Amino acid sequence: QVQFVESGGGLVQAGGSLRLSCAASGSIDSINAMGWYRQAPGKQRELVALITSGAMINYVDSVKGRFTISRDNAKNTVYLQMNSLKPEDTAVYYCHVARWVGLKLMNYWGQGTQVTVSS
């Protein structure tokens, strides 16, 4: 199993910044990717940003230019710097790890951290 320590969520005014961090431990060999998803009330969980072991990065269109994902492989930690936050960024943000178990890609989720952006 994979254990997560997430931090950095909170309440911020529109236009402000927050930095999320997530440290993974446990069965963390063969990690393929680390990233962040979010889920707003009444909406489906969506990918926010993802960084692969080969340093390829993907962002959902709505956060491009405002959010930056980074990863410290030595610490198995992924960060999400969120700038110019908007009320529509309000959601629970979940750390995500994808790792190979044999030939199967397994997904693991953190417990989530609340981000609330006030207008």
C-alpha cells in the first residue's frame, strides 16, 4: 500500500496563492506518475496536473498558466503551486500516485485537502 501526507490546503481570497505538498511512502517502487486531482461539490473528480517519472507534465486547461506541478523524486514528494486562484478552484484536492504492480498500473489516492477560494 501507499501512504500519503498531504498539506497546504486552506482558505484564500481570489487572486491569492497556495502550495500543496504530498509525500508518498510505503510501496512506492515503480511509480509511473504523481499528481493532483480535485473534486468540487456535485461534480466529478478531475485531473488537475500530472507529472510522470520521465518529467512529462499535463495540466487541465483551466489551470494552465496559473498552477505549476513539481516533483522531488528523492523525497517521493509532489507539489502544486497554485497562483491567481479563482472561486471555481474551490474543491477537495487529492494527491494521486500511479505505480506498476507487475503489468498492471495501480492508482492510489490521498485523503484529500480542502482548498476554498473566496470571491
